[in-house]
Amino acid sequence: MLNHLPILQVIVPLLAAPICLFLQKPKIVWLFACVATALTFLISVLLLQQVNVSGTLVYELGGWEAPWGIEYRIDDLNALLLLIISSISAVVMWAGHISLSKELNADRHLYFYVLYLLSLAGMLGIVATGDAFNVFVFLEVSSLSAYALIALGRDRRALWASYKYLIMGTIGATFILIGIGLMYQMTGTLNMHDLATRLPEVSQTRTVFVSFAFIVVGVCLKLALFPLHLWLPNAYAFAPSLVTALLAATSTKVAIYLLIRFTFSIYGLSFSFTTLPLNVLFLVLGVLGVFVASVAAIYKRNTKRLFAYSSVAQVGYMIIGFSVGTAAGLSASLIHIFNHALMKGAIFLALGAVVYRVGSVNLSQINGLGREMPYTMAAIVIGGLSLIGVPLTVGFISKWYLIVALLENGWWPVALLVLLGSLLAVIYVWKVVESAYFKPADSDREPVKEAPLGFLIPVWVLVIANVYFGLDTRLSVGVAQAAAAGLFGVTP
Amino acid sequence: MVGVVVAIVWMKDLFSVVMLLGIYGLLTASFFVAMDAVDVAFTEASVGAGISTLLLLVAVAKTKRKEHPVRHKPYIALLVVIVTGALLIYGTFDMPRFGVADAPGHTHVAQRYIQDSYEEIGIPNIVTSVLASYRGFDTFGEVVVIFTAGIAVLALLSVVGGVSGVRRQSFYEQHSMYEQHKVLRIVSKILIPFILMFALYVQFHGEYSPGGGFQAGVIFAAGLILFAMLFGLSTAQRFIKIAWLQLMAALGVLIYGAVGVVSFLNGGSFLDYSVLLENPVAGQHVGIILIELGVGLTVASVITLIFFTFANRKEQYQIVDSTGE
């Protein structure tokens, strides 16, 4: 069974989704989905272990060897991403039944779980595959289910947010498809590994240049890189809390994975960074993203929107690390991908607990919640400290490696800007802390109790992970550095 | 084709726009035939010109026929479109010329598909071999995409509680061709069995001629939708229940997945049909028939499902309107 792990990673949630429809009862479906996501998480742990022991795993689907068939190719990078996605989705799912009972009509619960599993399977499929067209197929699965999940939000504005995301996301996916099609035309293959060996021959043609441009723009739409981020804040703000927690922690990470995969493994470093001034472009957009989005976050009154803008800013940090173009920079990006998933997973899930009790996440409604829901608000505070980059949290590790990478490259002005960006994070996190602890509760809000234990446990699992991986960095830093070294080793 | 596209953009009457889109689909299909891509043409004809036109018509019937006047001028969008178009044209300059035999698309991977697929898989239609076996996992993914679409529509639009209880004339029976158009009804009554038969033929003959599960599913669904349109939604839903359709859609995905799981339990890898039977080629054949069945089942149920969910929605509103709630 162990040699089937790569495919099991994807088909366990994928086949669990249609099975849910046969189970019907929401509570049973939820338990089943919990088991399925837990199993998926277990598989990703085993996979990471196997990759550590025996190096890159290759799995030929249908028994046809690549490039004729489709292959799954799992190296350190894929394994790390698979672990992030499956762990967050498993933890978020625990809170599913409780959170949905307040946020969704009972007759929609079944569909919610099906779509959740499909979205998860789609993201895992994108990451696991070694075939460029297969990426597009699973991109469709994950995006389509994500649009529907966002539209399930209680607020009617969720529909509009989801529609906007649908348009932007579809343009992104179409661009990626056009890029893949043009690559196929020039090389006659869709397999990533094969593409990497055949592209250099034709890399001077205009067709390959255009294919690269389409793929980069398409992926950047998906990863909400400033100025293509406009769909993200509303989508995150109006989606059901669980969906926000899942998407904020995973979906932009998948897009960044694609960016890394296409630029490093397929087109190759020399093409992406030397033929084109991609690193300068990304550096500028990354820094702008950090500042514009952080400042925007400061002025938001809805905390979900506030943290959504902060997500755009955090994407900026990942892109800055990417644009350095060294192994240290890339591993800083990967470390931040891992750590940011933990921070935002914890924060948005805790906000879900606030929605469960209070029904709204406006700053005015949060006033005084520090006393009424101490554990939930403490979770948000620790998540916020982690966002800022305070020592003992994962955020500190991210910032540390990013700044070291920037200084190694002699980019000290950029390092300074990164520190300034963190100061902006202090301001917007402080606004939440101030409301929760230093303002009296609004008189028109009923006093509330602490969130139920079934909600607090998953929140605190993520919070503890935030602190644990801030102290013990063997897993995150080790795998990220191995992955970065692998990417730089493969490409000459 | 250019003329049709320009007309689509200019037209304000959505009904004509939908009709023109149908024509556009048909023209695209003819292009594909001219390029010798019969399977693709078949899909485009049934999906682009057929079923999507139908679904759009239902959407127009449910909403309004006229486009809203647009106040702002979308210059930025125009700029994006122009840049994209220019980039695409720029990209074509270095492409291999159309139909050249030594283009990379023909010489690398495709070579083996053309030369060896008959020996390895044992069916004459190369397109089916590639879709169902060499790249079977992509097709599995596509089926899941369709399944996702069906579930997404249900999650967002399904009518709470169902229409049961109140026996009443449906929207279609009042407004559509139910009472008038006797000719249409009689002609379709004769045609529908043949449409369904043709769908089954396309389904099971996909290995030998153009066609397969996708097209068959679409044609089958078109037959059912035609019936529902002419004889009323409630008549159709008396024997085709949405609850059943959603289980059938799930079953289709599960059949496809189960074939994959069985093949790795038999010692191959996921979707390796060769290990299904003693003889690898026969195993491939059985595998392809089974997965095409799964594809057809999911596609037909999802499309019918989407149509029913769209159509039901208006009926629910009408009930609400008439009782004054």
C-alpha cells in the first residue's frame, strides 16, 4: 500500500466527496468528512517521511510511463505543501459541525461538506501532479468548489464577492491554460519534467515567451498578488468562517507553489530570471503589496476584511523572498508559506468562534470580548503577535529568514522596508486588541459566553502549533531548505 | 464567425444573443471538423451548440430578456482585452506552421499514441485511447469537475423543502408550449426515443467511432430536458427525482474511481486497466467501457440536475408570489 501513497493522498478526499451524498445525515457526513481529512493528513505525514528517506517519489498513473501517461512526482516541495494543506483542512473540519449550525441552513450542510472535500482534493491534486495539464484540471475542481463555498456565506454580498472571484479566477485559469497550450505546441509534451528538458531548445522563440507571460499573469491572479488582489478581501470577508480559514491558509499557497514550480522547475531559473526582469518586477510588486494592503487593513472595521488585507500583505512577503532569486530567499518564502498557514488558520478559525457567539466580526461588536470570550480572544492575540513577527512565534522565524536572505544579497533597503511593514502589522493587530480588551462592551450587544469546547480545541491546536514551530524549527525550516536546495540543484 | 461574435456583443436582446451563441458553437464545431478533430467537433456540437444554449435559454426565461444598459465605460477591460489579443498574436509568429508534419506536437508524445495504441489498448479510436487510458486521470478529473458543478448548483440554488404537497399547474404548463404547439409535442414524442437511443449508441460505440461518455451523457440529458420542456416540469419530475439524480452523479464518479481502486488492489497502479483481466488488452477494453459508463452517468445526471434546479427555482417563487408571502 505504501507505494500508492501519492495517489491515495488525492483520491481519499476525492472519493469521499461523492460517498457523502449517500450518507445524507449532516452529523454522520461531518464525522465521515473528519475521518477522511484526518486520513489525508496521515497520508501526507507518511509521504513527507518517505520523501525524506528515499528522495523524490514517482508514481505512474494508469501504468503508462511519462510523458505518455500522467505521473505524480513528489519531492520536498510538494510534500511540504501537501502537509500544510491537509493538516489545516483536517483541523478546520473538526469545528465544522458546530460552526455550520449557526452559519448555514441545515439542508445545505451536506453540500458544504462535499464541496469542502472536493476543494481539498483539488488543491492536493494541483500540488501532487507532475503534469502541466493535470494541474489545470485540478485547478478547475478546487476553484469551482471554492466559488460555491464562498457563495454559501450568510450575507448576500457573499454572492457578489464569489461572482467577482469567479470572473477573476476563470480569467486566471484560462490564461494558465493558454500558456500550457502554447508550451505543448512548442514541445509536444505536457509532462513537467519532460518540458524542463525540452524547453531550453526553443526558449528563444516568441511563442515560449508568450506562454510564460500568460502563465505568470494567470498564477498571479490566483495568488492575489498586488494589484491583482481585488477579489480577495470580499471573498474572505463574506465566506462562511470555515471556508475563510481553509482558503486563507491554503489556496494562495497553492498558487505560489505553482509560480515556484513553473518558474524554477519548468522554465528554469536562467530563463525566468535572466531573460526576463522578473525578479525586479516581483520585488516592486511585493513591496508595494505589503504597504498598500497593510495600510488598507488599518482602516477596516470588519475584522475578517482586516485580516484578509493582511493576507494580501503577507503574500507580498512571500513574493519578496521569491524575487531574491537565491536558495536562501526561496526557502524564506517557503518557511513563510508554512508559518502563514498556521497564523491565518488560527486567526480566522478563532474569528469563526466569534461569529458563532456574537454573529458579527465588526470591531464595534468585538468591544469587551476579551473578558467574555477570553480563550478565543487570546488565540487571536497570539495569532496577531505571530503576524507581527514577535519572537517565540512562527512569524519571527519567517521574518528572520527573510531578512537574513535579503541582507546576504546586499538588499538592506528592502530589509528595512520589511521591518517597516511589520510596524504596520502592529497597528492593525493593535486595533483588534484595543477593541477586545480596552473598550467597554457595547450596550446593545447581549453578553456572550465563551465558545464551546468543540470549537476551542481546533483553534488552540493551531495556536499551539504557532508557538511550537516558533521554537522547534526543524520541520519547517529543514524541509523548506531541502526543497529550495532541490529546486536550485535541478536547474543549472 | 467574426460576424456572429460582433453581433453577440452589439445585441441587447438576450434571446437572440443565446441563439447566436448556439450558431457560434456550431461554426466552431465545423472548424474542428475541417481540422479533422471529429471527437472535439462532436463535443463542441453537443455541448457548445446544444446543451449550453438550452441552459442559457432557461436562464433567460427565468430572468429578463433585455440587457441592462451599462452606464460606466469599461475602458480598462478593453485595454486588457487588446493587450491579451496582441500578445496572443505576437505568440503565433514563432509557432510551427499549421499542418507541418515535423511540428513538436506531432513528433514527440503523439507518435506513440498513433503507432502503438492499437496494440496496447486494442481499440481503433486513438482519441478514446488517449482520453480514457493514457491520460485517464485527466478525464477522471474532468468528471469530478462536472460533478462539482452539479453540487455547486444544488448547494446554491436548490429549493428548500421541495415543491411537494401542493399539486398545482407548473410554470411550464401555464406559460410554455404545453397547451399550444401540438405539432411540436407530437414530433418530439416520436423523436425522444431516438435521441435516447442515439445517446446509448454514442456511449457504447465510443471506442470505434467519435463519441464516448461525455457526448452520450449530454445527448441523453438533452432528450430528457426536451421532454421536460414540452410536457411540463412536474410530469418529468414525477419519474426523475432530483434526489436520485444527485446519487446517480455521485455513482458515476464512484464507478470511475472504483475502477482505479480495483486496479491498484490487483497490483497495478491507479487506473491501470491492464491488470483488470488476465489479458492486458482485454483488461484495457473492459476498463474503458466501465469508466465511459461512469462518465456518461455523471454527465447526464448533472446536466439534467442543473436544468431541473434552474427551472424549479422560478416555480418556487411563483408559489410565494401567488400566496402573497
